[in-house]
Amino acid sequence: MWPLQSGPMRLIAILFVIVSSASGQVPSRFGAGSGPVIDGVRYQLLDDRGTFDQSNAIGFDRAKSGAFETTEFSCKLRVLKGGDGGAIAFLDTAEYGIRGAAPFVKSWVEPNLRGTFAIGIDVHNPKNDKMFGEWGNYQGRPQREISLHWDGREIVKRMAPSEFRGDWADCKVHVQQVIGGAEVTVQVGPKKVYDRYFIASMLPYEMRLAIGAGTRADVSTEFDVKNPVLEQSEIAKPRRTPMHFEIFNHVLSDNSRNTFDSTVDLPPASWEFGRIILTLQIHDAGPNWDEWDRNGHLYVYNGDDKWDIVPFITSYRTECFWQVDVTQFRPWLSGRRKFEIEAGTKFYKNRGFMMSVSLDCYHGKPAQVAYRVVPLWVGTARYKSAKNHFQDFFTDKTVEIGEGAESARIFTTTTGHSQIGEFTPSKRTIIVNGHRFANTLWKDDCYLNPNRPQFGTWKFSRAGWAPGDVVRPWRIDLTGKLKPGKAMFRYESQPYEFEGKVPNEKQIDKASQVVRSYLILYRTPKNTMPAPSLRITNVQGQAKKAGIHRGDYLASYDGKPIHTVAALRAAIGTGAKSDRKIPVVVYRGAKRLDFELAPGKMGVNLSER
């Protein structure tokens, strides 16, 4: 007997049943009902009798061996209103084998499977207007939510822009491997839900298909798939392991200390990295966990100045895990750098947040690289009055654009605060040399935050942020709109527009916004080299006599780039009988050092980074 929990309502125990195995397809029943049915090219995951507590799946045998650069899946999908929903999963064969049944999943709308990419299709998130209720859909929005999952975590969840429930709808998935992860496009119904959405660290892996669906203890649906097609093309190229740097490891803030700093030696700017991913976590701090949402900041120092590159808001006591692409800050992420993390309050004794931060630098030569970051508007803007409406903070900026700039982007993260500033949309426009870019500072999908459920009012829409989330940027692409010479930047905010009862003037005037707006300039990489990944951890013998130091990076041996210990052993073995000196190149920070050593053992210990 398998003790299974179907939804949050109750615990059930039902036999795990393999119904049949035909043509590499294995239907499985984990819960109530008669189990899935295969009828030619149609797969009926749930019975049509409205049975509660169902949990069914179909596992497909591996179609192709190996990992691929591109994966495409298409089918016709039929889901009725009700609940719970289902999933399409691309099972990691290293974890789940090349054939056989799909694994048991507690909830098929949350297909969190190790090493696996999956799409959740959720049609049950009923309206709940309780301020502290478990469900997040307090506004009663349509229950047609599509989520992306990778390696046991929900990455993102969105409401599908068009209705797909009730009849056969197109379902298409496209996965394109890129440096540092994958870009995912998902269409359910007539419109795309995700368009080249980047998932960090989702590297190529061998996979096989599975589909699953379930109902709850109090509501049911139907979930049918027809004509599923899985296509993969171009064998995946070998990937080097990213260079990893720990910055903060489980630091715990409290009322006496809410900032921590750390100095890290990062690779020089001349080393080629196609993407830099920052991982930020909030851990369970037990009784020391602050129960409120607080502003959080991840600063990097550039000289004496510090700049907030990953602002975040702590959760209402829910563990958080974020991976953020910070490649645009490459000019500030090289050499010896000081970082500072801040989150907490001075008011609650012995209460704070336990946090960790790390960086992963993914190898690869980008088409363009950020070479200059220009702070435009950074700080706290205050509304003050309808006449002022933040304008005294957003003064015009003039930036000299050099001849080498080939493209440019503005990267802006803003959060609104005070009772009015937090819960009122704010219209804004950035004008660059006469080109206008309009935007409204507002986030209306807080209730779909993957870090859920939380305590407090986490589900409410807000001005640019959500409890338990990093601040999502407003990106403006200026490519083709800037020329060498002086560029003028203007930020125009509009007075608040209120619907219904208008707050009093004193309340409105207290509104504030925390702003971090940067101009990023890009150009084709010049004078760069593939990053070495072997760090010397100990030196003795002839390497020590030659002047090689602990902490140096080994770049090449006998004219051959060396990226692994095995490759170094092979190179040493090839030249062992030579009577000539062997050229060896190492890097000490950004400085290249050339040595000549005798054949044979170098006298170093190495770690692969």
C-alpha cells in the first residue's frame, strides 16, 4: 500500500497499479478512479465520471539517446474547468530510467521532479477574499495558470492570456539551450504564455516524455491529450562546468546587525563568460525568523560607491530561492570585489533572516559584452505633492556615449512604498534623445509567486514588487537609438490617478519609491580569452621554484588549453619523454604569466572551478 496525499484536504491510501504497457507507453494509476486510457493517438488521463482523488500518468520510453540543443513538443490538449489539472514532463533518464512508468507526483499541477523540466497546467485556484487565506486568487481571476518547473522547483507561474479550457486547444513547447540555461516558449491555446523565458542552470540532459493529471478531494476535471509529438535536434555540445563563487553562506541578520559584507576575487574582465547567474536564498531561521516582509539589498562596490544590483523583498516566513541573470553588471563583477547584503529591522529583538548568495560564471563567448555601467537615477524618490510627483528626484541626465558602444539598454528596478505608494499604480515614461518608453509601475501577479503560500498579505498586487520575490526589472532596449556623443535621458512620472474614494493629501504625499536605474553599454568582445578553470591549490617542487603561486589559474600546458585535471595528465604524459622545456601559462588575477618547466610532474595540486 502507498500512503498518498491528494491535495491539502485528506490522506488516502490506494494501490499503485500498472494498467498496461504497449508500444513504449506505460499508464499508471496512483489514486481513485479507473486509471488512464490510451485510445489510438488519444490519451485520456482522467475518467469522465467526475471522480475525486484521481492521480494518473503515462510514461513514454526514451525516443532518442543523448542530450540535444533543441526540444519541441506539440499536442492537442483538452482540459475542462474544475480541478486540479495536469502536467507535461520531460523526465531526466538519469533519475527515472529510459523506459517504464512515470514517477509518483504528489500534485500534478506542481510537477517538481529532480533534474526534470515540466509544465504545470492548473485549473483550480478559486477566489478567496480572506486577507490571510491559503489561496491567493483574492481578485477572482480566471483559473487557467501555466507554470514552469525545473529540478524540483517551480520557477514561474502565469495566467494564460487566452482561454483554453473546454475544447481542444493547441499546446506547443519549444526549449532552446543557451549559455547558462535554456530559453523556453510555451503556447497553450491561441496565444503564447511564455516567449523565450530564460531558466537558469537548465543545461542539456537526456529525457523522455511523461504526462500526468489529477483531481482533488472536492473537485474534478477531464484532461485529454491527442497526437503528442516530441522532436529533438542537434546533439548537445559539451558544456564546461561554470566557475562558482560563494559570497555569503547562511548569514543571519538580527536587530543588532542587518548588513554583512564579503570580499571575493572574481575572474578578470578579459575572461570569456557568456552569462553570470547570481543565486540568492532565504533559509528557514526557526524562532529567529522575522515574520514581516522587509526590503533586501545586494550591493556590489565599485571603488567607494556601492550599487544595488539585486534588490529583493523578504517573504512572510517562506523559504526563497532565486536565480538572477546579472550578466549586465559584468564591469562590476571582475577582479577583487566587495559585496554587501542587507535585510532586516532594528525593531524586533533577535529576529532577522538567514541568507546565502553565490555566483556562477558560465563559460562562452557572448556576441556582445557589457563594458560600462552608468548609474542614472539611484536612491529614494518622494512624491511630496501632486505638483511635484517625484519629479525633483528624476533630474535630467546627460551621458557621453563613446565610439565603441554598439548597443545599449536601460535596466530599472523600482519599488513603491507607504500605504499609497505600495498599493497604487504609477505611470512613468523614460525619454532618450526624443524616443519615448512608457510603463506602469505595477505588479498584479503577486498571488502566483512560486514562494507560496506565505503569511500576511503576500497575495495583494503592488507597485513593482511582491513579498518573497526579487524586484523584476523594467528593461529598455536602446539599440540603434544612440549615436556617439551626448545622449539626454529624462524620466517623467505622472501624478497618481485614483479610482473611487481618493485618499487625503497627507497620505498621498507620503508615498516614496526606491529606484535603481542603470544605463548598460555593450560592444563586441575584444582581447578576451576562454576562461581557465583549474585553480592551483598547492605548489611544490619545480612549480614552486619557477614562481607559480597558490591561487593562480592554469591556462595552458605545452601550448594546449587545459580545462580539466584529466586533460593536464594527458598533456604531461605526451611530453614526458621530451628533453625540452615545456611552456606553461598561468593567470594571477588579470595578469598572464609565462613559465618554462621540465617535462613530467609540475608539482601542483588543482581544483576544477
